[in-house]
Amino acid sequence: ALHLAPSGKQQDQLEDFETEFEEQTEPYSDRLKRLLTASLYAFRAHSEYIAYLFVILDVILNGSILSLVYAFLLFTWGLLSIPWPSRKFWLTMIFYTMVVLVVKYAFQFYDIPYWADHFEEDSGLYPPRIIGILFRSNFFANVVWDLLLLISLLFHRGLLKESGLWRDTHSEKLTSNFFVQIWYDVKRFVTRLVNPDITLGAADYYVVMVFFDILCFLTIIFGFSSFGIGIEGQSVETVANFFQTNNIPVSFVILLLAQFISMLIDRAIYLRHSLWGKFVFHLLLLVLWHVWLFFVLPSDNITRKPFTDNIAAQCIYFFKACYFIVSALQIVAGYPTRILGYFLGSNDSTISGLSFQVYRAIPLLSELREGMDWMFTDTTLSILHWLRVQEIYAQVYLVKVRRKREEDDKRNLGTPQPWWLKLLLGGLLLLVLVLLIWGPLLVISIGNLSNQPNPPVGVGINLRLNGFQSLVEMTVEQQSITTLSPDEYEKFRRDFIGTPVFPVFNNEFRRGDFHRVLFRGTSTSLWTISPPARLSLITELESVNATNSSVTLEFSWSISRTPSTGLASETVSGSIPRRLRSSDVPTILEFIEVLEDPSLNQTVNLPNLYPLIILAPATGKSRNFSELSQFLSNEDLSSNVSCNAVLNIPENSANDTITEWWGLFQNSSHVFDRSTDAPTALELIIYSESIALPLFSSVAAIGIIGLYVSVVLVISSLIRGFISALPSQVLVDEIWNADPLLNLCSDIFLVRENKDFEMEEILAGKLLSIFRSSDKVVSLTEDSKLKQD
């Protein structure tokens, strides 16, 4: 191959190119070194923020009056100085830090016995702790944050000296009186601070302040038990019960309301561009928050916990300290002239559009903002015209975001929709509609399958004759109440074989819901009826045949349970009243004989006294479970239980003492084997309805019809309304070029801020006039490229 040597001129050009290439690529050869160098310069340029951070950490971790002085010096002097904190401020901070170190060191050797004798050391307001002179065995741990603060202050002072910024700013001395001079300096400081003509350049920090306010709001919500609202030691689950039981503490609501109102006031000041209002509000919040967190909250009446041991209080103070820093920067910088735009609508990216839609979807938030903006902003528009303009801007902005996304997709004319998009959106819509149709039935059925037993813990029965004192009162508890065993349940189930209820019995009923109750038969209370009442009862019984009247024999019961949800009743009761007429003469005569001469030990036969199977529903009245008992296939069993009643008297009773009690014994067949020690015990089968789990209890309370009416119909109406409104939204949603309308809205905002109210009204009228005519909207927003195509 033949190689030609370059000429001298070409050689020089080649060497120059190589030198230039090396110079351009050399900075990229050591990026880590450049990054560290840039970080070092940034650290040196903003070293004051390191000192601010150590001030906040010192206040949080010491929580004393000595450390609070740092915060007040920083938030009321240092951060509010124009253009930056003065040399006098830094010297004051350094000198005060040294004083704090000396004071803490001195009190390591001397303790005041008065405090230990008159105050409890574990109190949140124990004087040595709240002052900051509490004795600790490890002195370094007591002053470590003060030392770090002092180091950061000295380091910053060194950087200021190195930069030539450590200079005296001599103020004009008007008088030799020290206090008068101080008053003059403070007055000049405040006047200079709130003068809109003397600022560092308008800046908008409102969004950052709102961000820290929201963090404080969330801290109050999720840590409210640390602010003395809950009971000490409560778990998160117990605190959540406040909302489940609708038992919201008043102090919790007041605390949230106070934070919310402070955010509204801050917004009002922001809209009015009032530096005076912002300065006063800044000082007021500064005092209130420090007093509440450091003196009120730790008191014995609220938490009795020092600030340094309250993590939630420390978190909220950190967020609030960041808020105070940004608030001070806002005061120093001054408010910008143009503030009525949307922060989330600053660009047309997809993320900004989604964020803007989320903001508008939050209930009443956008309406609250628009109401406050109209209230605190000078304008000629009425509230309705204001809302129309803002709504037009919001809708047109979303259209612009959508058009920008379509341009980025670069979809050609006639291109079908991609299959994955149809599968994703169409499948999601189909799934939602199917769940709306079948979801309630599915939820109810799953809830029934997951129901938990609700066994009775106590059962009582009562037998009363014609309203007189109860003949029999019996009560049993868990030892006499048993859930059917597998063998007992199988035997009970076989009694329904071949009956229409047998398929339902197999599918719907569970063994854990059937309970057997045995009563020993003897009343637990004496029958202490008075002689006149006894004679009256005998007379009423004797008059049944003579007057063809009747008397009432009522058997009642009550069932107690301990349900796990408030939607089920703890106690349900029921009764079976029976009329004794002339056809029941044998029973009536037996009652008369017993009442006239109890010593005869006469037995009263009471056929079909009470139902064998009783239904105990989750709520409502208990009753005879006739749907089940009437299909008993066992010939020995009846749907009702027959009994014998006996009036007992003691063998050796004094003549002047009447002691009687009734006994009630079953003489019909038992469902299960008779008890060997009490063969005539009363047997009662209770079907206690199971209850839904807490997750499904509210759904079960609404019911299937209520669920369809309250959920399915409402959501379907919303979907139908959304689809029906689509044709009417074509005029705005199909705008091709949204910039002319957005520019017109921006012009309205601009002239309003510049106090040109006549032009504001003209432009707003023009905007509304455009939307009154579809032709104007189309002609103004039609894309020129599309028109050519």
C-alpha cells in the first residue's frame, strides 16, 4: 500500500485538533473529582445552612429554654436580615453558645435542692430539664449538640472572613441612651423588612410552605396520641377504633382545625401580598408553636412527657422549623406580582396534567382555593364569572396536555388503536362493569361463608300466669349450654331426612350454630305472691267456665351473647302467649287445686308449653323456628315441648312464713339422650345465627337490596351521566390548538395583577363571548397544519 505523508500545514492542523480534543475531553476524565469540587464550593457558599441545621437539632434534642433562645435569634433576626445575617448576629450566636456551655458546666457541680423537694423528676416540666441545666453523669452527652453548633458557627465565621464579608455594618447612632438606640434599631429593622421596595428580589415560596404545613397536618393525624389526645400506651389499632366507633376526641378536631385555619390565613396573606401581615403572622406562629410544644404539651394535664421523649412532637417541630425558614425567606424576598396561576399547570407534561387532575379530584379543595382567591384578590368579576374563567382555563389546560401527549405518540392518520391499550382499558372497564353487576351478590355470599358463630352465653326462661307474679324463673350459663357434637348433629340432621327442609339443612346450616340448653327444672326464685293476689288469681281461673273468658299463660325467654360486632344484638328475647279457655278445663282445674292446697303436691299438666327449636337472630326478636321444627320426621318428637308444673313447699315451715317455689319438668321426649342426673330437665334447642366478620358486617347491615340501591344504582348513574355528557363536551375536548385560549386566560390574570380592572373585564367578556359561539372556538383553535391537510 502506498501511504502519502501529510504536508507541513496538514500536520499543524492535525496537532491543533488533537490538542483541542484533549482539552475538551480532559474535564470528563475525572468526573468524580469535579463533582466533589463542586460539592465543596456549594458547601462553602451555603455554610450558614449547616449552622441553621445544628440550631434546629439543638432545640429538638435539648428541648430547653436555653436552646429556645437559638431558635428565636434565628427566626426573628438572622433569617430576617437583609441581604444576609449581619456580623453582629453571628457574634451574638457565638457568644451565647459559649455562655450556654459555661452555665451547663457550672451546674454539673451544683444542684438546687429546692427543685428535687418540690417537683417530680419525671414530670414533663421539671425545672432543671426545662431550663436546660439538668445534671447528667455524662457531661459530654449534655453539651455535644452545643459544641457542634459552636463549631459550625466558627467555621462559618472563618469562611466569611476568607470571603471578605466579615465586616462591621455600623448603624447610625442617634442617642447615647442604650435602650432608645435599641428601639430605634429594631424599628428601622422592621421598617426595612416590610418595605416592598427593599427586597432581595421577588420569589414565590408559597408551595414549599404549604408542603411543610401538610407534613405537620399528617403528623398530627398519624401521631395524635402523642399530643395528649389518646390514652397513653394505646396501640395504633386501638386509636383506629376512634374512627370505627365514630368517637372522635374534640381536642383532636380542634388541633386539626387550628392547623387548617393557619393554612387559610397564610393563603389570605399570600393573596394580599401583605409583608406586614406575613411578618406579624410569622411572629405569632413562632410564639404559639414554641409555647405549645415546649410548655403546654409536656404539662401534667396533657402528656406529662418531656419534649425530648415525644417523637411526634419532635417531628412536627422539625417540619415547622423548616416552614419558619422558608417563611422568613419569603418575607425577605417579598411577594411576586404574578401569583394567580396554577403551580401544577406550569408546563404541559403528562405528569403535570395527572397531578393537576388529582388536585381537582380532591373534594372541595379546588372550590376552596377559588373561593379564597376571589375573596382576597381585587377584581371586577363576580364570583360566577370568576369560576367560569378558572374552569375554562383548567379544562383548556388539560386539553393542551392531552394534545401534547398525542403529538409525542406520533400516531399517523388511520392507525388502529394498539391491542395492548384496548386490552388494558377495555379489560379494566369490562371488569368494573362485571363487578358492579355481580359484586354485591358475591360479597354477600362470601360474607355468609365467612360468618363466625355467635354462641349464647346465658339463657333465661320465665313462666307467667295472667300477668301475676312469675311462676318459674330459670337462668343457666355456659356450663349448661353446649354446642352440638358431631354425633349429636348427625342424629339431629337424620331427623329431617326425606323432608322438604333437608336440602336447605345440609347447605345452609352449620353445626356450630346449634346449641342445646338444659334447665334442671326448679325455679331459681321463690313464689312470693300475696294472699289477696292468690285469691284474685283463683277467682279469675274459676270464671273461665262461667263467663266463657280466658286467662293467659305466657312462656318467655331471653338469650345473651357476646358478638364481636356492634351490628348484632347482645340480647334477644321472645315469648309464646297461650290462651287457656273452657277447652283447657283440666289444666285450669289442676291450677285451682294447687293454688288452694299446695300440700296435695298436685301436678299441673302443661301440653305444648314452648317450642322445641328457637331461632336467635343476629338482631330483632327471637321466635319459634317453626320452619325447621314442623318437619321433624321422628314420631317421638314434637315441635313443642310438654311439661309438668309442681308447686313445692318445705316440709317443716313455720305457720307465719309462706315459702313456695315452682318446679317445671319435661314429660315429652328429648331430642338427645336424657341426662342421668336430671332425666326430666327441660331441653331447648337454640339456633343462634352466625354473624359476619367485621370486614363484612357493614355490608351485611345494608342488605342485598340496599347494596344494589346505594352502590350499584349510584355508580351506574354516574357512569351513565359521564357518557351522556361526552357529546356536550366535544366543543372543548376536541380543541386542536389550545394556546390562543390559554394565552387569553393568562392575559386576564396579568392585567388583574397589574390592577387594570377595565381591561380585565373586557378580556373576560371576550373569553366568555368566544365560548358562546362554537364557530369562534373552532376558528380560534383550529390547527393550521390540520387545516392545510
